[in-house]
Amino acid sequence: MDVASKQQKTLKNVLYYGLPVLAILMIAVGWVLFSGSHPELMPAPADVWARFVKTFTKPIAKTSLAGHAWASLRRVLMALLIAWAFGISFGILIGWNKKCKAFFGSIFEVIRPIPPIAWIPIVIMWFGIGEFPKVLLVFIGTFVPLVINTSTGIEMVDKINLDVGHVFGGNNRQILTDIVIPTALPSIFAGIRTSVSSGWTTVLAAEMLGAQKGLGALVTRGWQGSDMALVLVSVITIAIIGALLSLGLQKLEKVVCPWNN
């Protein structure tokens, strides 16, 4: 590798790692400037930090910030595990089997455009405001993107790959498990990443309606009490956990789908 190539690679690494840091610094500077000129609208970073510490010294609803974060994360993970099992399986079914797509696909297309938040009144009237309705709402919000991405990935497998499988004597099950699903894995992982972000959005909306614990409950408490610092603490915690989940899924995808790196 010559000197020019090394310099170009070094520059790319600096940009790759430096630009995210620069973006965070710009947000921090903008936050400081805006909070300094409009303290009634935005608390300063020092005030938010003090409120963050207070969530541990004086827990809300007898639960620290970590406890509220775990309550939200537990609901999301429970719903995600169920949605990943059923959503991916259903996506493979309608993406691979034309008869199943003709029957189930039409029903799914009717339900798909309905946003998860629109189900909140129905779920509350049917199941109340306990733990199960919140998990069910997150499941609804995460199920749809999984089915869409999985079925699309299955359908987009090149026909020549299927023909090669038939030439070598593979039956439909072997072609599906050995050729189609591995080829569709990048699309499936895209659906998994989308489901995580959708799950966070849905659980917060669900927790803002009657939950005693959870980050959504903290947002509601801060909003109703005009405690903007508590709202920002909750929102920043949500962002950090969401970013960590996304990073973990990216690392997992690189291991499972090394050919797609």
C-alpha cells in the first residue's frame, strides 16, 4: 500500500469516527446556547444532570431511573421476542408460498396501514391498562415491519439461485432453508432494526397512558408537572438505550451475514 492510499485510509477513518463526535458536539453547543437564551423553554445541561442524579437519590414511584428504564426495556424485549418469532415466520410464509400470500396477504394489507397508536383505545377497552396491553401494543408495532421486510427479502431472491438449487436436486424445503432464507437475511435484519425503533416508539406511547413505571411514565410525569428537566432525562435515556440496541444489532448482523458487510 503506497503513501497516498494510507493517507486516504487514515482520512476516511478520521471522518468515520470524527463526524459522529462533531455532530454530538454541535447538538451540545446548540443546547447550551438555546437554554441560555430561553431558560423557560429549555433547561441547561447542568440542570438536567442535577435532575438525573435526583432520580436516584429521590426515586419516582419508589423506582430509580434505572428501574424505569428496565421496565420499558423488559416490555420491549418481551414483545420483540414474540414478534421476531411470529413476524419472521409469517413473512417467510407469505413470501414463499403464493397461495398463503393470496389468502393471508390481503388480510395483512388491510391491517398494515393502521398505526400502532390507533390500537391503544381498542386494547385498553378490551384488556384494561395492565402489563399485557402494553406488551401487546409493542408487539403490534413491531410485527408489521418484520413481516414486510422478511416477505420482501424472500420474494427478491434471484430466480437463477432457485434454478441452481433445482438443478442440484434440492427439494422446496432444502431450497428455502439453504438458499432463500440465507439470501434474505440482510432484509430480515433490516426489519429487525426497524422493529426495535418502532417498539421503542410504541412502548413510550403505551406507558404514557396509565403506567406507573417506565420511561414513558416519566415523560408524562415531567410533562404534567412542568418538569422539563425530567422530560429531557427520560428522552436522553431513551435515545441512549435505542442507540445501544441498534449498535448491538449491527454487530450481530456482521457476524450472521458477513457477506453483507
